[in-house]
Amino acid sequence: MNISELPLLILVPLCFAMAFITDWCWTKYIKRASEGAALPAAWWSLLIYGLGSAGTYVFIKNPWLIIPMCLGYFFGTFYAVKHDHQKGENNG
């Protein structure tokens, strides 16, 4: 059984979570890359492309899964930026 054969009740939250985590990794990657931290940025890049590849495979098999993935990307960015901003305010 491959991932695209799972029931929608599992696939929808899985795709949302995968997109959420991928977008959260992007914010971490951008921050590390802008700081010039090559190795941490490379590790974040590895996670981004691994999760992104899995997400692409899943929604090619079922295009309706783009909807929970788009929501996951939106909320992943929102959470990561808001969380990082609040953390910066608490440290400053």
C-alpha cells in the first residue's frame, strides 16, 4: 500500500500537516540562510524537499488534496511568522 491509497479521513489531515510543516521549515531555512549558517540551512532544505516531494506525489494521485495542502501552507506561514515574531519580542 502506498500513501495515496490511504482513506481520505487520514490523507486530508496528513496533507495539511505535511504542508504546514513544510512551510514552517521554509521560514527556518530562510532565517538560517540569511544568517549565513550553511549547515543548518542545508538541513532545513533537505526537509523542505523531502516533504515537498511526498506532497507532490500525493496530490498528483488525488488533485482534491491540494485544498488541505494550501490551507496547511497558509497556516504554516502564519504560525511560523507569528511565533518567530513573538519570540523575538520576548527576547528583545
